[in-house]
Amino acid sequence: MSRSPKEVLDLCRDHDVKIVDIRFTDLFGQWQHFSVPISQFGEEEFVDGYGFDGSSIRGWKAINESDMLVIPDPESAFLDPFTHVPTLVITGSIEDPITRQKYNRDPRNVARMAEEYLRSTGLGDTAYFGPEAEFFIFDDIRFGDSPEESFFSVDSVEGHWNHGREEGPNLGHKVKHKGGYFPVAPIDAFQDLRSEMVLNLEKIGIEVECQHHEVATAGQAEIDVKYNTLVRQADIMQGYKYVIKNTAKMHGKTVTFMPKPLYGDNGSGMHIHFSIWKDGQNTFAGEGYAGMSETALQAIAGILKHAPALVALTNPTVNSYKRLVPGYEAPCNLAYSSRNRSAAIRIPMYSSKPALKRLEFRCPDPTANPYLAFAAITMAAIDGIRNQMDPGEPLDKDIYDLPPEEKANLASTPPSLSAALDALENDHEWLLAGDVFSKDLILSWIEYKRENEIKPLLLRPHPYEFSLYYDI
């Protein structure tokens, strides 16, 4: 249900709001904000916006062209459940203050353009996304990096490594290595905390489908939200992370969405359920493989073809590729299947209802900027449909039992962020269609990641290198 500026102002009056927190998302997915008193918030601000300096935002304007506008979207408004002063949170999109054009490095604008492009193609009018973001709940996190020292240390009351710790008393109910799916309390120590997270998500208008412990030890969790449209779901995921982290903090816990914070146990993914609809009908439902349409299979082909480049946006950190490792349960095999969970794309078979037919892209992780990730998935699918691509045969065999010659022909996701960025550099024309992504944004993304994430890690000794090489 859409909401008007007047309805947002009525909400403020009804709840005696004193502060309005204006939020937007930087290029790499971080929520940014500034606040204004309620006296500075009226219907005209939904048109005129708020000016701010964009030169200090990562990947944005240079200092000589720093003035920008954020235009609040009434649909995104909610009451902040964590602030002492009654506060309304509202998300905006970025415009140039002189031309009033959408700023091409604003990820929310990219997502809006993807929705507009989908409609312009006539292939559909709505793209639905249902992300399943996983995360870890830790009791303690310490890390440091300096010329003479580099370390990290995480701890959890559930951690299997704490069976022998003095806890006065240690009651022994720890989650075993890869044993977190789904033992009840007292092994699952975070039922109440996850439930409180669910209630806080509902307070801000996010509809939750379920919550549960995930496979890994040490508090790995998943809370699934109901599917929604592209831009709205990206807004929801920003609110989702905000609520999850702050609910944990209220209880003296800390949450991370890093894909691989623990060695040797399952990492955190963000499987994304996706479908395209037109005139109220699901275009992915049909009589083909697993109840899918030809359109759906072409969309799958487009995603698989562009997956090496696509993961540079859906799996955008160096740490992401410590999860996408062949030979384990990670979905790094560039194939599709209705049964095989190590395939990059799975077709859920929970129901035969046409409305529930969708593909599940299993590669992404929750470090992705949701606006860019959802937009890029949509663009890859559109490219597959428009060019009538063929995804080939499904991979319904057990990958671990494949003969060597078949395994050799099975394509995989890139082994590193560096390789994914190389793929994106060589394969991004499909993202430029309809001016959804700009070449400027893509090249800025690649340059920033190489200079600020890949290069610094290449230059630093890793602690494990001392185990391998110190005594040589």
C-alpha cells in the first residue's frame, strides 16, 4: 500500500515525532544519515529535498562538485524503535541540485531505473525478490591490524570451542561444528533474541516469514522476510540490518553479516528468490522443467552466463570468496537444478502453485549492496530473456559423485574478488541497457575495490603465513 507525504506527516503528529532521520545508501551498501527537527520537515521537502555534501561519501562526488540533494520517499518511512527521542526514519534517493537529474552513482536510483527498464521491455511490470540473509551473533569480537601485528578473535557462548572453558559453571550445551540446524534450547541459546529481532522488524513494517538457527556453531542465524518489489525490498534489507544489529547490541551481543567469519564451518549467504510478473501473472510459471516457463529458463540462462561478472556485485568482498569454495556445500557451481543445493540456481519445489514459482540464486551473500545486487540480477535475467538464451540441461546429479571428466566441464564462480572484478570489467554491456547502470559507476566500483580492498590485503602478511613459513 502506497503512502503519501501527508500520511507521513500525520504519522509524525500521531506519535509526537521530534526528529526526522534522513537516510541514503552509499555505493558500497552502507546506510548513511543526518537528522533534522520536525519543524524542518513538511510536504515541500518531499519535492525540494535536503542538501548535503556528497564529497565525503565513498565513491561519490569530487570536492569541486559536492552539493547534492536527497529526496525522501514517503513509502520508506518508519518509526525508529531504538532512539530515546521519538524519531521518524525515511530513506531518500539522490539528485543533482542543478539539473535535478537522478545521480548515477546512487544505488537506489540504479534500482529504480532497473524497475523502469523492466517495464519498458514489455517482459514484465514487477520483479519480486525474497532474500534469505544469514548472520552470526557473537558475544565478543576483537581485531587489529598494524605493521607489527594482525589478529582477530571472536567468541560465542554457543561456540563448540568453549566446551572446556571455565564459565562458573559451564553447562556444556554448545553447538557442534556444523550442528546448528535445528536443535532446540538449551543448545540453541538465541531463540528469544531472534524472536525479539522479529518483533522489532515487524514494528518498522517488515513482514517476517520465519526465524531459525543456521548450520554453523557460534550463533549463526537466519530471519526470512516476505518477498517484495525490487526497490522496496532493497529498502527493507537496509532496515533489516539496522534492526538486527541494534537489537543484538541492546543485549550486549554483536552481529556480523560477513560471509566467512569462522574457519572450517558454514559461511553466511543470502539466497535470493526471484520472479518476474506481468499484469498480475507470474511469467516464470509454466509447463517446462520443474514447472517453470520458457521465460524462466531463459532468465536462468542469462544469470548463469553473466554470473562470473554478476558476483562482483552480489558477492562484493574479499571475504565473500572464502565461502564460495568448490567441493563443499557452497553454491559455486554455475548450473541450475530443482534438487541440488550446491548449484548456483535452485528451483524450489515446495509448491506447484503458479504464484510461487521462482528461481533461487544461491551465490549472493549479505555484504551485497541490495539495490545493486537486485538490479544486476534483474538485468542478467532480462538479457537472457531478450536473447532467448538456453540454460542447457539441469544438474540433478550429486556433484560429489560426478566422474572427473564431467566435473572438469562444470563451470564455477570466480575463485576471488579480483577474478570477479576482471570478469565484470570484460562483461558489463548487459548492465548498461536502458541506462540502468552507468559505465562510470561500474568502473568506479572496480577501481575502488581493487585499490581499497584487494591491494591492501595483498600487501599485508596473513597470520597463517607465519604458521606456514616462519621456520623456513
